[in-house]
Amino acid sequence: MRSRYSAYALGRTDYLLATWHPSTRPAHLEALPAGLKWLGLEVRRHEATGPASAVVEFVARSKSGGKAHRLHECSRFVLEAGQWWYVDGQVR
């Protein structure tokens, strides 16, 4: 989760796609908006939901155009071949 947040902060859409599970991965991602600044990540909880699956609840803060934004999401991950993959998330 933290590495994906860092990828968003650095505009690394290639990394985001590379860590997205193939079953739910979009064909491409739009470039992140110019002027968007990520301010912080708070991981609220993480829990194993099975031997190779987990949920991470987080809040990510950003600022764009002088306005503060907050993304609160519960993300699902699966472990396959030694790598954790982002599957999807539910915005809260």
C-alpha cells in the first residue's frame, strides 16, 4: 500500500499498473492532474482475510487548486507468486 501511495505521489502510473492484479487492471491510467500534491498517508488498519488475501484501510490526503482532498478507501490485495497485487477498493 505504501509503495502504491508513493507511486501516486511521484506520478508513476507505470508502477501502479504493474502492481494492479491482471483481473481488474485497466488498460491504461490517465496522467495525474498537474498541480496535485499528495500530503500524507494514514494506514488505519490491515488484516489478512485469507492465507493469500488482505484488506488495507487508509486515508490519503492531497491538495489541488488550493483545495484539500481526502481519499478514504478499503483496498483488497491478493498474494500470488510471492507478490502482493492490488485488486480493487471501496471508497468510504
